[in-house]
Amino acid sequence: MCLAIPAKVIEVIDDKTVLVVSRKAKIKVSSVLVDNIKPEDYVLIHAGFIIEKIDAAFAEELLSFHGEILDEE
């Protein structure tokens, strides 16, 4: 089973790399698999790659679920 992490794009570094934030972690990830990534987009990250754009409501739902799993409030 694979686990994708929801994140928000905060900076486009170049045409292949973006900076995202998920929970409190900032991570550089590859954007080569998905076109037209821009700041403020919500995305799913797997193995260092953006695999899909998602809407903000779904991202918040996933982040909440991840918080429950990690026992965070």
C-alpha cells in the first residue's frame, strides 16, 4: 500500500522543483509528473514527486485525517 501526503505549494523553484509545506515540514519535491503547478496549489506527494493536484477542501480533510492517525490536535 502506498501513502500520499497532502501539501500546499509555497514556491516554484524551477520547472522541475517546487517547495511545499505539509503540516509544519517544508520539503522540496519534483513537479515533473504534473503540469502547471503554482504557489497556493494543493497537491499529493509520493516518493518525492507530486502525483496529483487536489482541491483545498480535500487537502484539509486529508491533513485532519493524518493528524488523527498521528494523535495530534
